[in-house]
Amino acid sequence: MKKEFTVKPISGYLALLIAILLVCGAVAGFIYNIIWLGIVLIVLFIFNIIGFKVVNPNSSCVMVLFGAYKGTIRDNGFFWVNPFYITRHLSLRARNFNGEPIKVNDKIGNPIKIGLVLVWRVSDTFKAVFEVDDFQHFVLVQSDAALRKLAGLYPYDNFEDHDAVICLRSGGEEVNTELEREIRERLQIAGIEVIEARINYIAYAEEIASAMLRRQQASAVVSARFKIVEGAVSMVEMALEQLSSKKIVDLDEEKKAAMVSNLMVVLCGDKDATPIVNTGTLHN
């Protein structure tokens, strides 16, 4: 497989000086009635000016002669090349691709919408021009394919797949690194350098978004309740131990059970408890 190689063309200013001399010689030939000399010099002048090429900063020029690759000009400036060369200018600047979110299925089959932002540039002009038909379209298609593959490797979250260490929603750098690696492997054939690839949008698809939102809310409520009950049990245990150790009141098992029940209702209830003051005995 061929690769890009750079060439150093002739300075365009030197060729411009030669073009001026050819014009002067042609004019002199016509003045002194040497018609054939004037015609020859005019043809050479036209042949000469066709070879002028300007390469802008951070750009390149790929040259082909009768189907054979003759090199790439990466230096910027004013140059002269063989007029028979077929040339193609390529930008070497970094480019952004901000893809529209696409609908895919995650690892466990949930429909989600996911999008990416890609920063890339041409690194090998030979591969970009000759290995693929249209390298810009190739970048778009392969980035889309890599994103679809990534979505199938991980679940959106770990609600159903509790064994998943990495998920799309909270994977962060691990998921982005995997996406970048996948895109880089796919675009290598086209001589494209992947500077950065990041997921910039991820959400459940519209048809399940409301159901998943309720599920997340329910999960959050259950987690909160678990913490509340855990704290309440610790507080009741501490209260019973201190009442017993300080001998403030002597409670039998039935009274302890009633006290535990009342404290748990107070500590775990959704609303503030309304206290009732007992002015009699514990049983009246």
C-alpha cells in the first residue's frame, strides 16, 4: 500500500521570471518579423503559466501524472509544477463534525438517542484521495457506524444490568475513549487523524422516556427510604440503650415494642407527627 510522500517543487517566482522573458522574446520576434519564433515563445509562455500553483497555509496539493501519484506539496507558497500534472488541493485544518442524535438500542435493548461530536483532520493525503471515494462522506458514515456499535456494548444505565461497571450515562472518559478508539480504527484506511471524539447527547427515546423517568424517581425514593429506615433503626437502638444504661425508666418487652413502634412511625413518616401528651399512666 502506497503512502503519502512530499515533494519540493520549483519556486513560482523563478517560473514567473521565465514567463516574462518568454513574453519579451515573443514580442521581439513579432517586431523583427520572426513570426515562427514569436509563436513558439507564446506557446511556451502558455505552457509555463499553466504550471503555477498556490498552496495556502495548512493546505496541501496532491499531484498525479497520467494516473501515477507524483507526491504532495505541504509547504505553503507560490510554486511551479509540471503543467501535465492533475492537482487536487486538500485542507489540513482540523474540522468539526457535530452529528445529529440517532436512535439505537443499548446493550439490553432499550431504545435510546445518542449523538457525538468529532474533531478530525487529514493526515495522509494519498489515502484520503485514493483509498476512498469521498473521504468526508466516509468520515460521516463510519462515525455513525462506530456510535451505533458503541451503544450496543453498554447499557444506558445499570438499573437492569446491575453487573455493568460502565454504562453510557455515567461512563464518562471510559466510554469516550472506547468511542475514539473505534472511530480511529475505522478512519485509518482513509488517512484521517481523530483528534477527539465525545458523546454530546444521550437520552432515552421518546416512547419510553416518561416510563424510565418514573422508574428513576421510584428508585430514588426507595434509596431514600432505605437510608431513612437505616438511620431510624440506629436512633431507636441508641435511645433504648441510653434509657437502659441511665436507668431513666424500666421498660419490659411489651413497652419496648410499643416505644419502638412509635419511634419508627415518627422517624419514617412522610409528614410531621402530631404529639399527644399523656397526663395519666402509660396504660390510661
